[in-house]
Amino acid sequence: MSAIAPITGTLKKRIFTDITIGFALGGAMASYWWWGFHNGVINKREDYYAKLAQLKNSEE
Amino acid sequence: MLNLLNMINIIYNDVPTPYSCYFQDSATPNQEGILELHDNIMFYLFIILGLVSWMLFNIVRTYTKNPMAYKYIKHGQTIEILWTILPAVILLIIAFPSFILLYLCDEVISPAMTIKAIGYQWYWKYEYSDFINDNGETIEFESYVIPDDLLEEGQLRLLDTDTSIMVPVDTHIRFVVTAADVIHDFCIPSLGIKVDANPGRLNQVSALIQREGVFYGQCSELCGINHCAMPIKVEAVSLPKFLEWLNDQ
Ligand SMILES: [Cu+2]
């Protein structure tokens, strides 16, 4: 028997929490990008074109 | 101070603005597609950025406290497979929409009119080959940048030109692009157009402009000393106004 017990399992212990936190972090940034930023840009554009179509219809 | 004021100045044209990020407002379905693809890819990139930064941060943080974490790893079959397949899947997810968009933009379906854009050192020449004037000649004109000392109030430096491309909105327009001396590049960000102008070769792109406006672009292939001074100006107007303009030519 060795004087010090072999140190094992340090990777497995950490890897799951690390990957979960990593993806959560990335997921949060990506979600903000898509739902917080991208969708706003698209909605603004769609609103503009809807208004434009309405204007064109009323002129005819 | 004046420069600072210019930064917050609202410009109602579709132009590059000082210190702006992201895209200019889109005016064609093509550009909308490009924007969508870009935002899609950015979504995946943010996830990867989060994961990689967190792992890196953690490895650096625990390095001195936990030197044993990787001591017993000599080879890891599972992890090798995982870190090969996962990136490949991510690349596929990005590649498919990218190719669909690429081929969709390449398609030029039954254009209602064709405009030929020819790049010269250092100006553009436009030909409206579909129309002829009273003398039986096609409509063609050159478009030069407005020099700095002749700029009038409200005109944009190195973007405004003496003549501009007039196009009707809601019309399928085909641009046939070529050059007469060296390679130029015909580029209008708002319309999602960027196509090389090669001497002795014709390239085509289509545009369906959905709103009236003035759209600016610049030569996007380094073509010599005045590369910066051959901008592209497109004025999209309603069909009656376009016909009126056509009559004046
Ligand atoms: Cu050029």
C-alpha cells in the first residue's frame, strides 16, 4: 500500500459541473443574442414593412 | 466637437455610420437571408464561446490547487470521439443553411430589367440595356464621386456621386457586373450585393428592392490609388417616378 492514496476521479467529479456551467453560460449569452437582440431587429423590420404595405393599400 | 455631433447625427439614408456595428438596414430578401444566417451562426458561436471561456477560466483557476486532474489520462477514446463528432455536427448545422442561402442568392429568376455595371479606374459606368433613347442608343452614363471640395451640405463624403443608379421598387432587377481595366467589386450592403467585377467576364446578381430609399455602396476590391473614390449610389423610387426619369434620359 502506498503512503498516499492515489488521487483519482478528479476529472469526472469536475467535468459534469464544468460542462453544465459552460453550456449554461454560453446558452445565456446565445439566448440573449437571439431573443433579446435578433428578434427585436426582425420585429422592427416586419413592423416597418407591414406599415408600408398598409400605406400602399390605402393609396390605391 | 463638430465631429462628435456628427456621430449622433441621424442619417435617413442607408449608409455606413461612424462606429456602427452590425448591418445596415436590409432592403431585399437576399439581405434579409444573409442577416438571418449571420444571427443563426452567432447563436452557436455564443454557446461555444461560453463553454470554451468557462473551461479555460476553470483550468487556469484550479491549476495550482489541483495539479492532479489530468495525471491519469493517457488516452481517452470516448472524449476523442466526442470532440471530433460534436464540432462536425455544429459545422453541418451551419453549413446547410449557408449553402441553401448561397444557391438561393445565385438564382436570377426572370428579371424585369437589366442594368450593366462596369468598373473603371476609378468610376462606375452603368448601362440600361433594356431601354433606348430617341437616337436608338442605349441609356448609359458614368458615375463619379463628388470631390471633397465640391461637397454640398448634407452630401456624404466619398459616398455621394454625380449620377446614381435609378431603379424602381418591387421589381426584379438584374445587375450584370464587369470591369474594363482591373478587378473591381460591385457592393451594396443594404441590397445584399457583393459581386466581383472582372475584366472579360460577366457576373450577375439580382435584387428585389422592397422599399424606396437611397442605398450606398463602395468598390470592394482593391483596384488602385482611388479605390476609395468610386462609390455606388442607388436610388430606389416608385415605378411612375422611375418612368419619368427614364423619359428624361
Ligand atoms: Cu474599384
